[in-house]
Amino acid sequence: MKQQTDKIARRRSARSLNLILWATFAVFALILIALFVAFLNILFSHHYREQIIINLKQASKEALLFFEEHEETGDPFPPEYFALETKYDVNVRSIYAEGGGVIFAATDETGEVYPELAEMLTNFFAPGRKEALIEGDDELAYAVPFTLHGKPCFLYVWSAVARFAALSSELLWGSLATALFSVVLAFVASGFFAMLITKPVSEVTERAKEIARGHYEYDFKQKYFFSELTELSDALDYARSEISKADAMQKELIANVSHDFRTPLTMIKAYASMIREISGDDPVKRNAHAKVIEEEADRLASLVEDVLDLSKIRAGVGGQAPVIFNLTELVYKIAGKFDYLKEMQGYKFETEIEDEIYAFADRGGIEQALYNLISNAVNYTGEDKTVHIRLLHKGEGAIFEVVDSGKGIPPEQIDTIWDRYFRMQETHKRPVKGTGLGLSIVKGILVNQHCPFGVQSEVGKGSRFWVEFPKPPEDPEVPEIPEGPEGEETSKDES
């Protein structure tokens, strides 16, 4: 109940990726558009003001040229002077400094007097000042002092800013309308792109949920618009494949272990009943039946031991600290444990073991792994019952090899022989009893000991299993220890 409540709470507190992306894109677009509109208005205002000032100055410059030409020649003002206002969209007024009388005007202002303007300009122009830019509430003006026939004069050129304000207002409203349209478009586009991003994520999520429910038939591999999603789908498809394989192996493991548990238990129960009902008073039969019970109990104990060993290896517990030990003597010792097969069943063990080879590893784990590899070769060798065992120097390290002459391993099964409870799909007599977990235990031990290993096989010609041992360190942190007791047992199986 608590888990269900927590799950609902997490869903309520979570935010949809689609909503987050949509809101992020939309807000970003809104901010961008607002900044653009503000920048556009500022830029327009600045540019328009600068253009007015340029027009005012240019009109003043041309007007002064006309005054200079008139003073030199005495000719009347040309029509171009009166066209300056239209040409530059400005107003031009020339007045005397004393009294403010109009000198020439483009409009019918001759004879007009502007004493206030003359006084204001006189106050503006301190000695040495050659021009003045005057900004008012409703106009922008440019004034220049000059002399005409020895009299001080002022040229006053101005432009009304009311039209500029109107243009600014029109631009502002136009910008706002454009911004509003852009915001709507941005909301729609952001929603589309958010859906484009989140839809495949939702699809992948739903398929991942199906995997959690045990449906492994979904194929994640697809080409998405975003490379990250493609990589995610590839990774999930690989995970799906591995989980599916692990699930199948787990089911097979449970089925096989259950079968192997059931068989000795059935035998133990059956022979115990026989002792109670049939052979209890017959010493010979009773001993024979009791021996079967002991053998089946040993088999059951061996299975339990291998399952526990595999669990410990997978969990990374139960191993010993690495030490330097004589690998040559250890291989001789392991090979000697199979001598009974020479005498009882005619097996041949051809050895090539070089002297004074040392290794730095968990001695007990390596002994168990090498024993399992040899027993695997014994169980799968050919009719000649020959197994080759080699331990050779390789560079500064060493390599261990065990070769059988069996039917070999098909290429499609090479990668699966190390899996838990893998067995070749063929029946054969197994001279060394085992549980089918041997090669999986080998893999776990050698991976933990950082020893490279592998198998080379060819159908019809047998298999070669190998393990490489790196050179022992010259100054290990742990001291070398003597060999263990000769009668020490190891795990007994292959795959």
C-alpha cells in the first residue's frame, strides 16, 4: 500500500517532459521576441533621430552657402534655398541677432520679428561656440551663428517631432502585433517540437515497461531524429536481449536444478523404502542400497555446493587474498586427481608442463577453475579418450591449455558455453559427475582474478580451452605461502 501511495505521489510531483519542453521553448521565444521588439524600437528611435539631425545640419550647411554667395554677389536668393524645407523635410528660419527680424524665409515670413528666439539663441552661443543642437518637447532644432553684411545673424533649422512620435507609435503597435503573432506561432512550434522530442521517449518508456512485465519480444532498435535517442534505443535493445537471455537461462537453471534435485531425492527415498521393506534383514542388499543412498546424497551435496559457489562468485565474496604460488606443482596435483580414469576407463592424459612457473592469484579459486576445465575436457573428449594438458611460458607470464578431441562446439554456441547450466545438446556418458555449472564457475573465478581466458573450437576436431596468467609482481603485498595439502578437494565439474 505504501509503495502504491509513493508511486502516486511521485507521479503528482513529477512534471511532464512534454510540458517542460513546451514551456521552456515558449518562454524562450517570448523573451526573444520581447527583446527583439524593444531593440527594434530603440534602434528605430536612435536611427530616426540621427537622420533628423543629419538633415538639419545638411540643410543648415547648404543655407549658409547660399548666404555666402548672396553676400559676395548680391544676387537674390535662388529657388533652391526655398526648396530646402521640402528637400530635407525641415523648417528654415534666418534672423538677425538684434531684434530677431527675419532675413529670408522660404515661406511668407519676411518682415516677421522673433525677439524671444533671438534672445534665446544669443544666450546659447557663448563666445567661441559655433553650433547648437536644441531639443524641445515637440521639436528638434539646429542653430548656427553667422554674419551677413557685418550684422550678426542666426540660422535656425528645426523639425517637428510629432510626426516622429506618430511613426514610433505606429512602429510600436506594428511590432506588438507582429510579436503577438510570433508568440502564437512560437507556442504552436514549441508544442510541435516538444511532442517531436517526447513522443519517441514515451514510446521507449512504454516498451521498457513491457520488459518489466516480462515481454521481451519488443524491438527497441529504431532510427530516431535525435542521435541520443537512437543510442538510447540501441542500449535498451541490448539490455532487453541480455535480460531475455538471463531470464531464459534462469528458467532453464531452475528447471535443470529442480530436475537434478528431484532425481537424487527420488533415489534416496526409493532406496530408503527398499531398505525398510525389502533389504533390511539382508546385509548385502542393505549395504548396496545404503551405498546408493550415500552416492545420491553426495551428488545432491555437490549440486548445492556448486550453486552456493556460483552465488558467492557472482556476489564477489568468499574468495581468498591473492598469493604467489607454484603453478607448475598445482597443475601436476590437479592432473593427478584424474589418474583413476586411466586405470578404470582407459583415459589418456598427455601433459606438457614446464617447470618453475609461478602465478599471483587466489590459489584455491585457480585450482577449482583448472579442475573444472580438465573435467570438462574429460566429459567431452572423443572416442580416443585423450586429453592434452599444457602449462607453458608465454612472454613474462604463462598459459594453461586443456585440449579434447570431441565433436567441438558450433560457432553459434561459443559465446554461450560459459552461461550457467549450459550443456551441449547431445547425450553422452560423463565419467566425471557434475552439475552443469562448472564453466560458469570458471568464468566467475577468472574474471575476478583478472586472468584472460577463452576457447577455440572446430566442429569435428575438438576444443581448446586456455587461461593466461600474468607475470607475478616482484614485490607483492602478501608473502608467498606453501602449497596446500595434497588431498584438498575442489569443485568438480564442467558445463
